Amino acid sequence: MRIATKRSLTTAFTIAVMGIIIAQIIVWTAPQAKNKAAEEKKVSVQTITLKPQNITALIETTGTAQVSQDSEISAQVSGKIIYVNPILKPGAIVKQDDILFKIERDDYEAALKEAGASLQSAESDLAIEFGSQEVAKKELKISGRKLTLMQESLTLREPQLKAAQASVTNAQAALQKAQMNLERTVIKAPFDSIVANTPVSLGTIATTGTTLVELVDNTNFWILAEVDTHLLKYINFSNKDKEGSEVTITTLSDKEGIQYEGVVKSLLPKTDDASKRPIVLVEFTLEPNQTQTIFDGDIVALTIKGKMIENAYKLPWELLKNSKEVWLYKNGVLEIKDVDIIHKNSSEIIVSGLSPKDEIVTTSIGGAKNGLKLQKVTNAGK
């Protein structure tokens, strides 16, 4: 019995010792576990490299149309309205130099005759004075008298001569004014226009300054359009040597989207009060065969054909982040870079601010930030 117990204890001890030895061997020979927490995980991404191109800047914006001329035609002389052009109704079209009104002219014709007679009388007096001066010169020469400058001036009737000359000048001015007043009894259209309002009628007694008709230029329009400051360098403005950038103007008030052609004229000296963006002035003229579909106050779409952009890039919309950024793969990390948007449409945008070596990340990344570790999988070049 004791022998059996002793053997059992010996066996158990042996097994325990061998277990310890085996466990130690396993620990010594097992591969060392890596500290995954210490190693930052890299995001696998795909990239694309784009080639720069020389592209004409097409700057899209919107603007507000307004007539270039809106004039209240007023009477410049007083009198009774004796003629009103029968077409003068709101909406009627008048051409430059069309007669719109006539003011009774009898008094002005009489004033013109009187001014003419006064001029003849003044010229006659001047001629007589010239003759008197010649006589005075001869008499002074014959007398041989030595006179002071003032005495000689009085003797030769120089003051009388100057007065006669002044009378002629005044009479000429009066005649010119009388002629102008007579011409002002006929009121003509100063430009091709459309009638907006006619506040006077036949028989009205007009006084100087009375508004007779309001005319609106329906052929020439201005458009005030906002653009981003960084795009101004791509726009040509008109000067004495050449016209500015061409502009395609598209109506938004109808389904057809009728188009007109205009030019950029100038840059306004002030920015928009709300947006603080610069404002450019665009001008266009309706062609004789064009139907008017743009009116004062309309909002229109503009495409400005600007300068050639060198080294620009066509970028799919999905690669633009936060309206102005792209993601770049730079030496294994993410770099977020701002770009300048030159032109955009439904499928792509034209940007500047990249380089031919930039690798643009096309993979969507959650929580993207500068310096994020990346693992490039593939790169597609175009």
C-alpha cells in the first residue's frame, strides 16, 4: 500500500515538472505579439494625376438688368401744347428725332424777329462808330497836338467804339437765344425708346421744367453682375482701344432661355453691400430683329468669356471638397489644398492652383484631416 502511494506521488511530481518545462519552452519559442495599438492604421486610397491645359476662362454668374437710359423729357420754354404725337401712349415705340410735342410758337417767332432787328441796329451803330473814329484820327493828325494816352483814347472815341462792339455782341447773343427758344417749341425724341408715361395732353399750358413724357431706352441695357475677386484677373474690360470680354446673356424668366450677346464695360468702384463681392458692368444692345424678352429689373444668367487660363485643370465635381478644397496624397499623408474655381457646369469644374505632380485622392475618407496616414493602392493618370 505504501509502495503504491509512493509511486503515485512520484508520477504526479514528474508530470508537474514536465508541464512546467513544456510551458516554459512554449513561452520561449512563441512569436512575440506586436503592439497593434502602437502602430497607427493607414487608410488605403486610390489617386489620380491630371494634366494641365490652356483653357478659356468661362465665368458664370447672374446679374440684374436695367435700362441704360431712362429720361423725363421736360419743356424748356413755356407755352400752350398745340400738338401731341398720336402714338404717345404707354408702351409705344418712338425713334430718335421723332416729333413728340409742339408748343405754341407765335411769341417766340416775334422774339426772334425783334432780336434780329436789334442786331441790325447794333451793327449799324458799330459801323457809324467806326466811321467817326476814322474822322477823329484824321483830325488829330492834322492838328498835330500832343495828347496823353487817356486824352488820345477819348479823342479817338475808343470808349464809344467798345460800347458799340459790346452792343453787337449782346444783340448776337439775344438772337441766338431767341433762335434756340423757337427751336425748343418742337420737342423731339432724343433716342430710340419706349414710352413709359405721358403726363400732359393737348392744350396743357407748359412751363419751363414741366415733365412732358417719360422715355425708356428699350434697346440698350446694362447688367450689374457680381464676380469673385480672384476671377477679375481673367476678365477684359473695355477701353478706348478695344471692347471687353464677350458675354452670353440668358434669360431666366422663360423656359426657352433666350440668349443675347454683350460685352464687359467696366468694374464698379464699390462692392455689393451684402456680399462684398466686386460688381462688373455688362452692356448689350437688342438687334433690330430681336424680340425683347429682358426687362428692367430682370435677373439673367451670364457667361463671361475671359482670358486664356494657362495650366488649368478639369476636375470632376466629386473631387471638390467643401466647395473649394481637394485632397492630395503627399508622401504617405493627406494634404488638404484650396483651389481657385474658374468655371463650373453640371459635370465638371475648371480650377487653378494645382501642379502636374499632384496626386488627387479619389477615395472617400471619413474624418479627413491634414496629416492623416495613407496607403496608396493605385494611381490613374489622364
